[in-house]
Amino acid sequence: MAERPAIVLLSGGLDSTTVLAIAKDQGYTPYALSFRYGQRHSVELEASKRVAEAQGVARHVIADIDLRVFGGSALTSDIDVPKHESLDDTRDKDTGNSVPITYVPARNTIFLSFALAYAETVGASDIFTGVTAVDYSGYPDCRPEYMEAYERMANLATRAGVEGTQRLKLHSPLIAMSKADIVREGLRLGVDYSLTSSCYDPDEQGRACGHCETCLLRLKGFAEAGVTDPVQYQGA
């Protein structure tokens, strides 16, 4: 059977790890792409290496780009990561959907552009990304309309697209799934979530804080799925 290469954006967190398993289950040969972009939670890169090895990707590339030169985010600047007691505390009380300070300006656009270049070089017509628009932080570059627009743009932006030798498909299989649904799907596919890391502000031992928004979303997903999150949390 001919190889069906696909680029999978792999942060090392819950969502991207699940997407990697989905791509494999659908018969693709995954080429994983992670980023060292100046994020303070660099422990996730170690998680991405563990996940890539465990799931047997064809190749795992870690690209270096320094988004600290721009700042503007608690993940890339000297800004405290907000901590909360519950998810209700993370939303603007008037609009119910504010964009948090952990949003990294244009991050998904930058990452997808690298994935587009990677796809063209390995002859892949498929890119998988773990964005979700249900239980998520409200980032503008995680919405379905953004993903659809990027796919249209991508097919205008490469030699393969112009020459008609490649029609790029952007896959976002989690976009309409809750965190609980994502956990259930990953467990069905045999994902070992103990290898992953989602926390934006882990301690020196790599233990999750349990109070940043991404930790609260993750904990919500495992609780609603009726299973215990296997990663270590501070104070637990």
C-alpha cells in the first residue's frame, strides 16, 4: 500500500496527541511538527518527543522560531499566567468570551505556514491540527471559519497547488468535540495521556499547576469522561 503522508501539528498536549492517533487510525503516515517558539512551558516539547516516539511517527521535526521578540502573550513574555479556581472565573462577565492573555498573536497562522512548507516537501496533501471550538480558550485562530479560510489560502500559496499536483486538505477532527469527547476518543485509540503535558505554567519538575485555563479545561474533560487524569499536579 502506498504511503499516505500527513503533517500533524504536535504540541505534546492532550488535543494534538489525540489528533495524531486519529491520523494514524485513518491510515495516514504521520510526520509530526512541533515548535520551540520561546514558550515558557517548554516541558511540552519533551512531551511531544515522548508522544512522537510512542506513536511511531515517520519523522518528528522541532522548528525553532522565537516569538518572544514580539511578546504580547503570557506564554512568551514576562507576564504572569492567570490562575483561577474554576472555568467560570476565566470568562469576561459581560461578553462571556474574552480572549485571554495566553493567546499568542497569530500563532496558529505561523504554525500552519510551517506545516504547509513541510507538507510540500514530503508530498503530503493533508495537515492535521488539534484546534477545538467547544471547550477551548476563545482564541480567534481556533474557529472553524478561520480553518476554512486558511485551507482556501493554502491552495493558492504553493507551487504544488498552482500546478495542480496537490490539493491540500486541512483536518481539524476535534473542532466540534468537547474535552470529554476528546478524552474518550483518545482512550478508544489507545492514547497514553500520561506522556502528555498541557499546563501553561508547570513547575521545575514538570508538574501541572491545576489552575491555569488549559489545566482546568483538561481536568473538566477527564472528569466528564469519568476517568482520572494520569499526569502529575502540584500539591496532589
